[in-house]
Amino acid sequence: MLKNESHTIAMRRLRTLENQNRKLARRIAQLEKRAQRYRHFYEKAPVGMYEIDFASGRCLTVNRFVMAYTGYTREEFLAMNPTDFIAEASRDLFGEHYAKIQCCEAARASVELQVNCKKGPTRWALFEIQDGRMQGLQAALVVFYTMDEHKRALKALAESEQRFRRLVETMKEGLIILDRDGRLIYVNQHLEEISGYSTEELIGHEIEEFLSPEGLHFLQRRLSGQDEDLQRAFEIAWKRRNGELRYSIISPQILPGGDGDDGGSFAIITDITAKKRAEDAVRRREKELRHKNDQLAEMNTALRMLAKLREQDKSEIENRVTANLQQLVEPLIEKLQNSGLSDRQKIYTQLLSANLKEITSSFNQRVSPHLLVLTPAEIEVANMVKHGRTTKEIASLMMISARTVDMHRLNIRRKLGLHKRSTNLRSYLLST
């Protein structure tokens, strides 16, 4: 009886142990599966992961990402000091954070460090160092994330910002940025030249403080809504420190805020002072020219009136001379011709009468320019030829030889352009 009870107890004990063993086996299988998943995650993780033993200061584990990122094999990495693959410039910083975690002064730390790769340049990574004792491990858990793209992006951003700053600082226009309250938060170097104030004197102030009264009035009119197109370029005058006015064209643009509201504004300032001064000079010059033109027009009118008066005076003088010759001189010549003169004297009186008539008839004619090129002797010969005197008569009257008269006639034809033409000299002289 006692033997049967002992056997029954033993069987119950055995079945209990078997059940416990099965549960333990399932638990071990679950833990193994979980550990396998952890190892798989650990190895395949897209970040670097390794453990540093607090006691030995050596690396206990390392995943594939660390090996791929640094170029070291697993054996090389586990054999080296954990700080060997940290760049020398970053080792003290890593050691400082690691020591705080080891001494329980901190549970975790995050720091950017440079990593020494087996081949190639150093690379940047963000290290997360955690105290593994919270998970029952006497080790520090280290996770690092690559920052190559981040650093490249930061470098590109810095270069872009430098290019932008160089562009806006060297551009020939002024650039201002205002916050939503209308205060200046940025000005470039050219705006300093336009306004006459330094950056420090401009920043934090409203733009209205640096405008001329006319410019301020115009700006207030724009901002009051009387001008619907607030982004349209307009002309405005700045009042410099020395009181000088500088004129510019402002081309404003609204900066959208993060919530879609007005986030401020910026504007390009184009200095047109030189252009304005040139335009003013042109206007002054045009005004002067108009005044001079008016003066010239008045002078021209006066000259025309003087010319008209002179012509009238000339006509009156000519009329008086003609009347005097006809009334006083010609009767005397006529009496002289009838007073028993010699033939030679008669010819002289005839020439005198003809010349006087020619003088009076020439008042309304222009003197022939051809006669101006003749000598006095040639003019006398031409005059007698014109009045029908022969070479013999001319020679007798002038007391010269006929050959000399022919010489004068030839010179007259040459000077009048008749030496190669068959034109009759007397006919030509009568027509001029």
C-alpha cells in the first residue's frame, strides 16, 4: 500500500517535472527565437551598434554596419580599443561622455564625433551612448548614425548662404528685409551707402525714420491702402545724415509667413540720384534753351523789322538819287551836249549820260559778281564795249593802243568764262 502511494507520488512528480520541462523548453525556444530576431536586427540594423564592457573596456559585440562604415573586420574591431576608431580630435569628447555613464553620472549621452575609417577620409557620425546596466548588462550600448549626408547638406547650405551673402553684399542695389512690424532686420552694404547710416544704426528701426518728409508722406499713403498694388515699384527719397537727399526706386515684395500670413517683406533699392540729377540738368538746360530761343525769336523779329526799315530807307534814298539825277544832272548834260562840243567831248557826255542811267537802273538789280574780278582798266573797257564803242574809239578815248584794247578784251572774256565760247561780249555784258 505504501509502495503504491510512493509510486503514485513519484509519477505525479515526474509528470509535473515533464510539464515544467516542456514549458521551460517552449520558453527557451521563445527566448532563442527572440534572441535570433534581436541578433538579426542587430546585424541588419541601418545604424552602427556595438557594446563596450565596463570591466575590460573592450568591445564585446559589433554589427555589420560598423564594419561597413569603418572598413574594419569584426576581428579587427573587437581587438582594438573602442576609442581607436574615433578621430583624435573627438576622442577626449567621447571619453568624457563615456566616463560619466560608467560612473553613473549620466544614463545616456548624444554627441557628434568624427570616425577614423580604415581607408579614406574621416567621417561624421552622431553617437548615442547608453548605460546597459538598465537592461542588466555591465556594458555601455553605443549606437551611431551617419551624418555624411547631413554634413554635406550643412556644407552646401553654408556655401549657398555664403554665396547669397556675397551676392547681396556686392550687388549694386540696396537690399532690405523688414519684419511684420516694419522694422529693419537686414540691410546690405549698398543700402548703407544710399542712406548714409551704418548697419548697426539701421537695424531695429522703422524705414520711415530715414526718409525725407515727401518720401514719408508717399510711403504712408501706400501703406494706408490708397494704393491697392502694394508690391508695385515706386520712387522715394532718403534723407541722409548730412541732410542730403538720395532718390531711389523701391521694389517691395511680401514674405509669406509659416501660417500663410504676412511674414514681413523685403525690397530692392535702386539708387537713381545720378539719373535724377541728370534729368534735372536736362530740364534746366531745356529751360535755358527755350529762353534763348525766345530771345533769338525776339531778336529775329527785331532784325526783320530793321531790315524792312533799311529796305524802306534804301528805296527812299534811291528814289531821291534818281529824282535828283533826272531833275538836276540830266538836264545839264543835255545842255552840255548841245553847246557845240567836239566829237570826243560828245562821246564822253554820251558815256556819262549812259552810265548815270545805268546807275539809277541798277538800284533794283544786284551788281554782277563777274565785274568784281576785273581791273579798273578792264571795267572801263567793258563799259565802253557794253555801250557799243569800237576798239578804235576805245583806244582813242583811253589814249592807249588798239592792241592794248584787244588785250583787255581778251582778259575780260577769260575772266568771264567766255574765252572758249563764241558768245558776243557786248551781248553778254548787256545781259548781266
